[in-house]
Amino acid sequence: MRPLRKLWILVVLLLAPGLLILERWKPTSSATTLTRGNRPNILMIVADDLGFSDLGSYGGEIHTPNLDRLATQGMRFTQFYNNAVCVVTRASMMTGLYPRFGSGGLLRSTMITIPELLRNAGYSTALTGKWHLGSQSPNRPTDRGFDEYYGVPSGCCNYFNPAQPDPRFYDGQGKRRPFVHNQQSVDQFPEDFYTTDAFTSHAVENIRRLATAGKPFFLNVCYTAPHFPLQAKPEDIIQYRDKYARGYFELRKQRYQRQLSLGIMNPRSQLSPPDAPAGSWTYDYAIQPWEKVDDPQREQRLMEVYAAMVSSLDRGVGRVLKALDEAGIRDNTLVMFFSDNGGCASMPVDHKGYQAYNAGKTIGTKESYEFCGPGWGWAQNTPFRRYKAWTYEGGITTPLIVRWPGKIQPNSITHQTGHVIDLLPTFAELAGTPCPRTFKGQSLLPLEGTSLWPLLNGKERGQPNLAWYLYGNRAIRQGQWKLVWGVTRGQWELYDLGADRTETRDLAARNPVRVRHLSEAWSQWAKRSEVSDEELRSPSSPN
């Protein structure tokens, strides 16, 4: 055999495995090529108040092997956005629309939901866990497109005993959160009950049932973890004992370094310092230097319990993913995981009542009702500023992991932007169904999101314009530029997110024309979203 021919054969043999891998993971050219017989099942898993950096695959130290494995099997987003708090995020993720803040409510007859759209396209639908968009007709889950529902229609509840009312310091009423199965109230819970486990079990049952139904399904699993109250099982807490003894400043440094090594963050964006409170706003808290914390052992216990809740959530996700494998539907199921807002720093308005209620109680038990507080809430969103309820990146950025074997490149990262308003258009495209102009005799508001499929398919989608409003905070992003109004400072701030994703260098004074144009664009968006002048003067909750 000639030497040159031998060389070519050797090259082909060496390259063949790589060529096969490239061919195997070559993305499909368009989701619209799917036929009615091979449309994917859609599993959308949503965490509650999970921080951007809590997962190992996003730089965290918390033990999350199942979600980290999902990340290696799919795509991670570094710039995926929510609406900064539970209820308005859920309104957008269900409708493909920005929240409407006017008197008509967040969920209206002029909006179609994901389950309504997909059920009309021949999908089975089920929801497990948190809903938060109405517990009365016509906006219960089973009114708005879900065939099956089990969970908490409004907010969160005691993890060990949902029948236990909220403490009075929380809302001044001490009311019990409803817990239902379809439209029937659930009032009795076994001694070993824990909501994260119960939601997981219900989701697994649904997968087993729906896998044999002969048609695709949309399953939405909305965990309440790790939303407060901080409550976890002792065996989960013990693995984190003394892990957070060095405090939240050190935790942020460690997470940031891991994010740089993972490619989650660009080193041009510096680790943000804490914001100093500048007013008496409800969501503005001072972050104490760790050496000045009054009771560091108690403070670190809060994060230990929080981490235990995230581990329990991860274990639940592992059980759900295993159910897909056992049902033989893994390869034709798109799995999506994200959080509804940034990590939470919420503290009660009634601090004396909070302290009196929790005095003598062990943090993490069903008797206690604790919050993480601002230090840990800030650390959970490393490397960003702030946390839940703010329109800085720490409040509105969520980890997003998407897996669809054979369609999405494994272990890939995208730095393109997306938003929860993009979910309904994405699922509509994957299901091969257009969004109707009318539904149940009502003209529908036109969608404001666009499909994420080009990103998932390895293509460029272009930078959409995005905007936010919440409790007086406001922001707009156009391309790399983001304009933010922080209620404590009472003025616009301008950031170049391409060079400063962590919003540490305010460029507003140097760019007055850009500030004016962006602020005018925000005002136009706010008018469409029914943000009233009265709301801007005296901001309140959208509930």
C-alpha cells in the first residue's frame, strides 16, 4: 500500500468517531419539520426563589448532581430573565405576555395559557405544585387548561403540614393556604409528609400515566422549594453543618471563581459589592459585614437549611427524570428547568412578631418560620446585585437548563438572551400549532415573546428588547444597554451589560441622550402594561 494512501486511511480512522459525534448531535434545521406523530412531550420544572448561582453547574457548592447532570446533557443559559417575583413571572411564563398591572388582573380571558394552547393541539396537560394565578373560578388551573392539578394554588405553605396556618407576623391574618387536588381541598397530611417529596411523587405518577396515553403531554412541575419558610428534613440539613461558617461574602467569592472557570461569567464583569440601603423601602435591607453579625451560628444555620431544601429539590428532579427513562420517553421529551425569580432576601415587616414567634424554635423544623435574610439572599445570586423584587440582574436572572436528546447540543452554554415570555411561543412551535387570534369567543392580546427554538437549535436569534416593572423598580434592556430605576436612589442608572453584566459602573451621566431614549421607551412599554401614574407614585404589590 502506498504511504500516502496509508496516511489518508489513518486520518479517516482517527477522525471518524468525532465525525459521528458531530453528526449525531447535529441540530435539526427547524422545529416546524416535526410531524404530529413525533412532537415532543414537554416537561417544565420551575423552582421557587432559587438563586442564579445555587446549582453546581452555575458555580454553587450545594449538592445538585441531578440538575448538574441535566446541564451536561443539555444547554445552559446565562442571560435568561424572569419578572423578579413569583406571581408576575408565572403570569408571563403561562401567557407569553408581560404582566398587566391594571384592574383586569394578571390572568385574563384575553390571554391564552400554555396548557390551553397545547390541549387544543392534542396534548394531555398536568400541573403539580404552585400555581399562584387564582384559586377561584375562572382562573383555577383546571379552568385554564390543565386536565390534572395537585398543589398549592396561592403562594407557599408549611412544608411538613400545609394545613398549618401562616404565622400572624407574616401577613397579619394567620390564614391557612389552600391545598387542593383538582378542585377538591386536601386537609389531611401524613406524619412523614414533605411538600417537595409529595410534588415529586405526583409528577412521577403523571409521567407513568401520560406515557401510555397515546398522545404527547405537557407536564408542569412547580416546586415551592426553596421559598421560605426555611424547613428541611434533618438528614438533608446535617450534610451542610458548618459549611457556611465563613459567611456570605466569602461564599460569593468562591462561587464567582467557579463561575469564571465554568464559563458562566465573563471576567470583564466584576463581583458586585453590596448595595447600601438608602431609604425605608420594604425590600431594602442592610447587609452586615460577617464579623459584625450578632449570632453567626444562627446566621449560618439559615443557609444550611436553605441548602438542604435545594438538595431535596434536586433529588426530586432526579426521580422525575428517572421516571422519563423508565417510561422509555426520555429521547422525545424536552425538559426545561428554571427559577421564577432571584434568590430571596425577604424579611417580615413585623420584626418583633417574627422574633417572638421563632424564639426557642429550631431553625428548619415545621414549628419555625424563618427567612434567609439579605446576606444569603444576595449571595445566592452571585455575582449580581440585589435579589428578588429588584430589577437589577440579581432579581431578574434565572438559571435555565434545557435538554432534548438529539436536538440540543449537550454540555453547551448560550450567552444569548431569553425571557419567560418566550416559553409559550417556543412550545407552540415545537407542538406545530399557531397561537390563535381568538379563544373561547375572546380576541386575544398579541404575543410579546418569541420562540427560543433558534437558540436551542444552535442558531442566532437576535437581541429582543425587554422591560420590567415591580413595586416601583423599573428597567429596560435594548441590546447590551440596560436602564434601571432603583427606588431607593430615585433616578435612572445606565449599564453596558456587554462589559459590565454585574452593573457596577453607572454610565448615565456620560450618556444623557441614551438615557432619555431608553426612559421614553420604558414609558411606552409601561403604558401598554397598564402601569398607572398612581402605581408609580405609590408602588404596591401586583397581587
